[in-house]
Amino acid sequence: MKNWHPFERSISLHVEKRGISKADAQRQEITAREILQRLANQPGLILADEVGMGKTFVALAVAASVALADKRHRPVVVMVPPALKEKWPLDFGVFVSECLPPLLRARLRRATADTAAQFLQLIDDPLPRRASIIFLTHGAMHRGLQRGDAGGWIKLAVIQRALHRRKYLQSLRRNTCQRMGDLLEMGWVERHEPSIWKRLLDRSTADWREELIKFKIISPQDDDPVPRAVDQALERFSSRQLDQVMDALYAVPMRNSGSYKVRLNDARVALNNALKELWRVCLRHLNFRLPLLILDEAHHLKNPETRFASLFQSEEAEQDASTIGGELNGIFERMLFLTATPFQLGHHELCQVLDRFGSIAWKGHSAPKCGLDAFAKTLADLSSLLDAAKSAAVRFDSTYGRLTAGDLSADGRLCLSVDEWWPIIQAQKQCSPVVDQVLESYQETNKRMRQAEEALRPWVIRHLRPRFLTGKYHGKPRRRKLPGRSIHNDEYDPAEPGLDLTPSSELPFLLAARATISSPDSRPLFAEGLASSYEAFLHTRKRRRDERMGMDDDAELEDAVSITRASEWYLAQLESVIPLRNHRDSATHPKIKATAERVLQTWRAGEKAVIFCHFIETGRALRRTISGLLHDEILRLGGQKLRCSPRQAAVLLGRMGKRFFDVDSPIREACDEEISALLKRFPELPQRDLLRETIRRYIRTPSFLVRFVPLSRSGLTVRAMHKAFHGDSGSGLSLSTVLEGFLGFLQNQCSTNEERTAYINEVSATQTGEMVARKEIFDRDELDGRNARSLLLPNVRLVNGDSSTVTRRRLMLTFNSPFFPEVLIASSVMAEGVDLQRFCRFVIHHDLDWNPSSLEQRTGRLDRIGAKVEHCGEPIHVYLPYLAETQDEKMYRVVMDRERWFNVVMGEQFKVDARSTEALAQRIPLPLSVAQELAFRLEVRQARP
């Protein structure tokens, strides 16, 4: 087969107004072509480009090409995690409107399915209504047939089947129809037509849609209530299961007796059990074939025993018909998997993911010519080569770990760094025995990695993000990594890179170190918590005590093992010496203080910042501390400009802000003139008055006034307002330029009115707060924990696992605007599938993660196509603060060292107990050039003809 499906030549991924450069678009289009050409001869492949490089648009280009070329007009299925089920359809809307010519846009239609019933309904759709792309959530096929409105109609079909050819049971039919609304929990249907249940029971399920449309119960755009596959499965359904349903219906009383609710619930249980069995029957007899499955976050398939991986169970593995699994086996002709972290997997886990390709449809003229047996042999050979590469890499890792500082000598002198030492010793003829073993092991590893790379290349495509900008800012770095104390001044000092402990914090950290030494075989979790914040340590200690009292386990303690009695004594002493009365005590923690001060520096420059932390209590402490310090700074700057006390500044700033709402105010007129001049450039924007009000509300906040507006006791001037709009920020972009970019994004880059309206509504509803001159704000001695809530400013927000999905989405949208919030403190819930790059280039990893891939995922929220760095030319600042001579520094050194080994020793897992981390922290770092040389290189080298 020369071509499976050709790349649609009219697709253009070069969307300049969306920040997609010509170079990025060319790479993406070449990748899409390469994927389709490889799929002609193999069942699937993995697209594993680094975070933020546009895998979604590459996949959509492939999906569109397949859907448009398929002669039977079958849909392509895109399976996405629940957290991304809204993002993918939005990106599809952008793709259709920006990347396709007008003639093709109408041919591509999308639909979404959260349940198996919805999926089967979409597959049944006739050609005029059929979707080209179906977005299916990961858990949809596990939810069976009983979820959603479709589940109610299918239950009705089961009842109809149970009563089939039993005309003598007229009383049961009448009774069931009277109770059907309660039974199916669909009482709203009867309000349209009281006789609807009888009418449906008397008709074939194929006619139900027409009947329901007739009485306006469903719309003409809705699918058939009972999918064809389910209808066919009902014909094979066991009489035993139907008899159980009928018996349950018999038991439901005619009248509302005392047992009515109990019997009704029993009937519902019987129907749900019937639907579970019906789903099994349906799966065993599915007979449709679809051209392509695109699966996002495919690394979740690494464990074949999980329910998710069981979707792809092969026919040979599914011997037991009673076992749920293999729902997607034999349905798709090809598969395309997406993941940004393929080498986070062990080599066996990677092969398990690739093994899922074996569940495609191997029969038929569209099947790959290689055949299932040849695929299995190829995968076995690949596994052997990856085994050999892993073994060589592990030996190299072990041998390299024996190096000491004394071995870093070359040509008779001690080298200052491993990067200087490595090329010299490679050229030397004689080295020490340890260095000779390292060199020999390196050469063997390189050889094995290249052999495995050649075998892996057909199955994995991976592009690495360029480390330097192209185009207008060619040659400038995309990122600056700033560890340790460089968070203070952006200047990295290699001699003393860690944050110093303050005198008041020395005793707590000394006690933490003693506790860690006393339990060397346990993960030093309390020391990690203390390095994060005092609050995190105290919370972890409290949960540990609660755990002993029989309370639920805390997730943060899952890796901890037994603590010795000596450790417990040190921890108890540590708890007693920590001062924690208010947010200013939180700020005495050296790392909290450093993070807060860095945020204040970025805020003064008009920049936004994202802070990632692991501990929930640390996130809360950071929000309180930053809000309090930011509040003080606003009043200090206001008092400095207005030449008054901070207390008076709060009053005067409040009065100035109110002038923006005074219709006759010259300041409001000057502000509105600037805003109107911007809006005139975007005539197609809706809700213009709302946008004008939003910009005005932002400008009048004390947070904005004290930074960007020349202030005086006599009031604001028109000239001052002009300077506010046209003065530069820390990135060299004026407010006018930033607002123009945002308004241009709304008009030109939001593909749907829904997306545009969501942005406008969210930014307009964002709180901006009021500066209130309350006594407790100024009297530091009287401010205690009860009043700390008053210091939570609206431009500092916190997102963690307790935040609802709605709140997370709202904060993502508003942070991706020039307005509030300006500081976002986030846990891991914002580390994947979230875009935060449009107006931010500062990220602080307040808490590190033992997995280097997790750190990259976090940074990838800002380092993406269309990021601010590409518009201003100033690099993304990646801060990695850690405390010198503590457990925090050991964690930093271990993670940074393992980051270089990460792509060499696939799926590496190392112990994080005190003894192991101490040894790892003392290792000589791997030279960067060695890490780059050994890593797999799986990019598309050049475009095929």
C-alpha cells in the first residue's frame, strides 16, 4: 500500500496572527505528512514532541486529512482525558477556521461523547448529520449504557423487549407506563405528551426518533435514542435477564404504598444490571470499522492491567467472555498516540504502550501489509534492543557514580567543571582506572542507544523545542534557568547558589536535619515540608498524629515509612520553636520570603508570575504572605508618589479610582479616549462597552496607579493618563501594546463566539478589590490570624485540588489576559493541559519534584507556541529556589543530576529516603554534552516527497 490516506494539501498550519511562526508551521506540516506515510505500512505510532510544540494541531491535521479522504465518510475518533474535553473541541474550532480553506470547513463537523451510548449514537448517524471528528473522553467506554439521557431510552428499550410478545400482560404494561417517569427518572418527558410511553412501547425503536421529534421531546438535530448496535444486541439478549426485569416490574405497586420507593429502586437496579449485560453483548458483536483513533496522554496505557488499557485488549487476550475489556479491539484501522513524556516510561512500559497497536483491525484491504505476526516480532526485537540499551545505561550510571572530585583532573590539572573535563579526558591516551571504565561504559552505552534508536524511530516521532528564538528575535534564549539564590537578583553565583538560612530559622532546620539523620531509611518528608514552609511542616506533623489516632491517611505521607523515637523527639522540639501567628511570621521562612520578594519585583515591572508548589498549606501561606507584602508595597509606593503616609495614600488612591466612574471627570474622558482608539482597530469585537468598562476598572486600581501613573496630591492629569498607556513594562511592552494584542486575540484568534464571549465575560467579572485603610493593616502588632483574611488581594489567586473545575477554567482565562490575577499560585492541577503563556514569562518552582518531567510540564505552561517570550524577545525566567545546606539542596542536586540521566536511563526510579538522596547528592554531575549525545534523537529529519 503506497498511501493509506494522503495529507490534505490545502491544510496550512501557518497562522501568523495566532503566533504560529512559519518555521513551527512547516515542522508541524512535515510531521503530519510523515505520520500519514508511516501509517501506510504500520498499525500506529507515537507523537511525542516536547510540551507546548503543537502536538494537538499536528494531530488535528492528520485527523482532518483522514476524515476528508475516507470514501465512506467514517468519523475519526479523538480520545482525550476528561480534563481536556473542552480544550480539544476549542482547538478544533481554531483549526477549522484558520487552517482550512472555506470549501473544506463545511465538510468537517465535530461531536463529543462522554458515554458509550452517546458514542454509539454518533456512529449511527446518517451521512447528512454524521460528524467527521468525534471527541471521546477516556472513561466513556467504561461508563457503559446507563449514563445520561441515552441510558433512559435504552432502559425503555429493555422494558419493551421484556414485554415483547406478552400481550396478555396488559395490566403490567399499563402499570409500567403509569410509573415509567419515576422508573426511568425522566418525568419531564410526560409533560410533553402523557401518552408517550405507550406510543413508544407500541413502535419499533427505529421509529422512536420521529415520534419524539413530533412531540418536541428531542430536536431534529438529536441522535436516535437507541443506537443500532444496542438494538441488534437486544435481539441476542438472554431471556433470563429479561425475566428478571419483568419480575422487578411486577413487584412495583400500582399505588404509592409504603413499599413503593423500595420496589421502584429494586426495578431500577434490575434495569441497570440488564444494561451492564447488554453492554457486554453489544461489545461482542460490534461490526463497524473506523479509520483512525487519536489518543491523547497515551502514557496512561503503560500498565496493561488498568481498566483504561483494557480497552485495547487483544482478541487473543480476551478468552473469558465475562471479562470487561477489549471495547476498542478491532474497531480502528490505525492509531496515533500523543504524549510529551515517552521516556518517563520504562522501556518495558513503552513497549506495552506500543503493544496497544496490536488491537487495530488487521483484516480487510486497509490493514497494514506487515500483518499482526510481523508486528509482534518487530515489537519483540525492539524490546530486546531497548533491554540492551537500558542495561548498558544502568552500568554506565553505576560506573559514573563512582567518580569523585579527585577524578576531575586532565592534563595534570584539576578542571573547574565536568563540561570542561569531559572532552579533555576523551582525547587523553591514559586515564585513571575509574575514568577508563567510565569511558568504556559510555562508548558501549552510546552504541546500544544508537541501535535501539534505529529500531524505535519508525514508532516514535519526537521534536525538542529550540533553545533559542527564531525570526525577529533570532538567537535570543527562550529560557533562563535561575536556581537557588539567583531568585534575588537574576545573577547565578556557582560558588554559593543556595538561599541562606536566616538566624531565626537556623534552629528549626538544625532540628529537621537531626530528625532526618535519626531515620536514614525513611523519606525525609518532614524536612521537605519544612523546606517548603513552616505551615507545610506543621500540617504534615498534625496529619501524622491524626494518622496514629485512626484517621484517614494523608496523600503527602504515602511514601513515608516508620519514624524512630529519636526522630519524633526532634520533630516535637522543632514544632515548638516555630513562630506562626500571622502572615509576617510566614515571611520569616527564607524560601517563602525569597519567593514573595521575587513576585514583588516582577509585579513592580508590570509582569505576571506563576508559582508552583506541592503542599496545600504552602500555597495558602504564599497567598497570605504575598498579598500582605503586596498590600504594604502598594501603600508605600502610593505614599512615596503622593508624599504622604501609607494610611493617607490608601484614602487618596481610593478617591482617584472613583474619578474613573465620574462621567464628568477629565480623567475618565482621557482614559476612554485611549480605550476607544484601541477598540476602533477591532471593529468586529462584540460587547465593546463591557470591554471598555473592564479596561477602565483595571486602570483605576491602586495596584496599577502606583506603578504606571504619575501621581500628585492635586490629582490625575490627562498627560499622566497618556503615559500610563504608552510607558513600557519590564518586557518592553506598553499597556497600549499589550491591550492591542489582547483585543486582537479576541477578534482574530478566538475561533467561535462562545470562546470570545467566555473570555470577555470572565475578565469583566474578575474582582479588582478596594484599598481600605483599616487599623489592623497598619498596626502590625495587632494583626493576628483572625484578620489575615483581610490581606487576601484579588490580584493574587490560589488554585489547588480543592478548586472546582469552573474556578480553574475561569482563572486560566483571566490569567491569560492583561488583567487580574497578576500572581497565580498553583498545585499540580494546573501543571498539565493548561495554557498560561500569553502574558506571563516568570515561573517559580517553589517546591521541586523528584520527577524532572513534572518540572518540565510545569514550565511548559508558559513555554508554548505563541508565548509572550516570542512577542517581546525577553526570556522565560525559570526560578528553582532552594535552601543551602539543607534537605532542600540535596533534593535540588539529585533532581538536576537525574534530569540529565532522565532520557538515558528510561523510566528510572530511584529511592528518595535520606540515605539514598545523600549519596545521589554527592555524585559528580553528568556533562550536558554526554546527556545530549546519548539521548534518543527521533525527530523527522526531512520532508518526504
